Amino acid sequence: MLADVSTLEPHAGTAAYEILVRGALGPDAAADLGARCVDIGPGKTLIVVDVIDQSHLHGILGWLQDRNIAIERVNPL
């Protein structure tokens, strides 16, 4: 079951986003993204990342897409 991460506070100068992807995202991939929270559920992985700006967010999403990881949703926290 995926956890409720809505109470996590972003680091200073950043905005927190939760990204839900299909499948299990391994620890190396999560580390590459700078994820500060990873919750692997049945067939899905929820990650929380701190984003500096929109360019940084687009870079994270592009990284996932380049690896054919299906993004289900992206939400600011």
C-alpha cells in the first residue's frame, strides 16, 4: 500500500512533488533522482522529490521517460 506523503515538508528553497510511476523503482534509480521518500506498492512506486524550479522538474520527468518508466501522475505537495 502506498503511504500518505502529503505531510512531508520540502527542503528550504524547493518545492516537494510526488511522482507516481508504474512498476517498482529500484534504489539506484531513486538515488539518481534525489528522491527523499520512496514507497513501493503493488505495481506502482510513489516517490517524493524536492524540485528547485520547473526546469529541474522537467529534467526529472525526462529522466524517467528516457528509461521508459510510465508516469501516472505528478502532484505538488
